[in-house]
Amino acid sequence: MEFIALGKTNLLVSRTAFGAMSLDCREIQALGDGAEEEVCTIVKAAYDSGINFFDVSHANPLCEKRLGIALNEIRQNVFLSTKSNAQTVSDLRQDLQDCLFNLGTDMLDLFFFDSLAIVPGKKTPDGLYNEAVRQKEKGVIRHIGFCTEDPELAVEASECGLYEVVQFPFNALTDEQSRKVVQSCMKNEVGFIASQPLCGGLVDNIPLAYGFFMQYENVVPVWGIHTMEQLRQIVYFNEHPPVIDERFNKELEKMRAFFN
């Protein structure tokens, strides 16, 4: 497994990150009482394969709870991130309290403000950023990030000097504006986590998707995983990466042309 430093943080994370937002999917829910056991099996297999970075969101408390249970015995060996779209200080405090409870931990390695209309700062009237800093000083949060689907806000977060990591949709089908977000993060030494690495399921060619990310040394794709087969595919291409040659680039352009 390849590991990289996430921006200026001291987090040395696996280049393959585990996205836990689908741990309540139809296939797992169909298992009934066996759902948590299946999640534990998948998460443990991911950890055994070398994955040490797990990402979820408070928008789905059930996924937080299932991930927390699965990580219980290995929590000290992994990095854990979640996010909140709280818009007031009181809501942020409550969300953090609930996140810690759901995940069965007393500390978040990485916490993201998620899908807000502005980038919270030291002087913005909402007080959100300053509250996050207070929580960091208390040891509840280790690092503060910003998650958005707006490229302008993503660039702003990467340039303002307040955020250590940005999470933003990025994949083989995204445009030049999205690539500028990656470049801005690299220039400012801000970690970059790529959500939607398969463009919400549009991309089904895992080798092409994986090879695309190999061209960006500062990008950590977070793969939504909820089956052992998905995990096996991701781990396989981590161990047997595609060759980036003329044929690969032609296939990549062919796929882009099809969707564009």
C-alpha cells in the first residue's frame, strides 16, 4: 500500500481511502441483524490490506455508528474523518458530540465543514471556524478541513491558510476547473481528498479510474466501498497499477469523449 502525507498535516495516510457513506446500502440492509457483522468483515479486510484512512459524514449517522463499531479494536491504528454541515456554533458543538458518540471515539483526526455557502473564517459572523479551533485546542479535532462541490469555494479554502485539507469531487471526467483545485492545493501544501472517484457510478472502468489518480501525487481518492468485491478490485489495482502509456491515454480520452 502506498502512503502519502496529507498536506501539512502529520497524517501519513494510505493513498487508497475507505469511503463509508454506503454502509447502509440496500445490500447491507438486506442482511438484517447480520449487517454490522458484514460491515466489520469488510472494514477489517480493508485495514488488513493496508488501508488506514476511513472517511464518513454525520449526514448519515447510521454509517458513522457502523464504522465506529467496525473500527473499535483498531481505532488507534487508523485515521478517521467525518464532516458536518452545521451553520451555527451550537449546532456544530452538538454535531461534534454526536459524531464522537456514533464513532465510539474521543477524537477526530480530521473534521470537515461540509457543503456550506461560504468558507468559514476567523472573522465570519457565524463563528464556526473559531469554534473548530477551540475544539482543536481541546483535543477533540486534530485537523480542520473544508468539503464542497463548488470549485471557487474549494480554491478559496486552499488559499486562505486556515484549512489543512480540502475534499472535492474529482475524477477522470471532471473538467479543467476541477484540476485547478488540485493545483491550488498542491501549491499551498493543502491535502486534497477526491470524492466521487467514479463520478457517482458513471465510471465503471476501475483500471482507468485508478490510473487517472496515479498522475496526481497529492490526491487521495476516497472510494465508496460496501462489498468485499469492491474492496478486492480497489486493492488489486493498488497492488497492480495500470501502465500509463499511449494506449491508456487513448482509452481515457475515449471514455471522456463518450460522456462529454
